[in-house]
Amino acid sequence: MSRQALKGNLDLLVLAVISDGPKHGYAVIEALRSRSNDVFDLPEGTVYPALHRLEESGLLYSEWSAINGRRRRTYQLTDDGYRALGDELRAWDEFTDAVANVVSRRVGWAATS
């Protein structure tokens, strides 16, 4: 997937994996990788700014915790975050349905391959 396509959908992806329960940044990266069958193998420099942006916009909140003696910031969805996720999922469904309608009407394309 191109970086540009991912950029437009990164917030949705991050909100979706955190909606399962609180996660620290590396767990978000691992969940994205695992749930996408390694398609979304994203660097920290992509995910952490998204986490900070979503927190600044009020869709996530974070708290520090100690896990195995290490301090980690754990992120959770706020009520606004759950609402935004629902809105994003509805928009995603509408978009993918429209794309499917367009590409399923290819005339003669499959016959020429």
C-alpha cells in the first residue's frame, strides 16, 4: 500500500486497534502488523506522531504505567474516540462499497489478461 493511501487511513487503523483495549505504542505497531498479515509494518516514526495527534485532538487519552519495570505510555479511546471510530468506519464502508462498484464493472479487462 502506498504511503499516501496509508496516511489517509492511519487514524482509522490506529483507533480500530486501540478500540480492543488499552495499548502502548509498540503494541499498536504490533497489532497493526499482525492484523494486516504484515502489510502494515509501520515504523515508530509513523505511529507515534499519529498517537500524539489523536490524543491532542481528544480522541485518545494516555497514562503512564510500569510494565515489567519499564515505564510505558498506554493509550485508550475517549468517548469522542469511539464516536470518531464509528464515523470513520461508516465512511470507510461507503468508500469501499463505491470502489467495489466501480472496479467490478470492468469491461473486458479480465478477458485480456
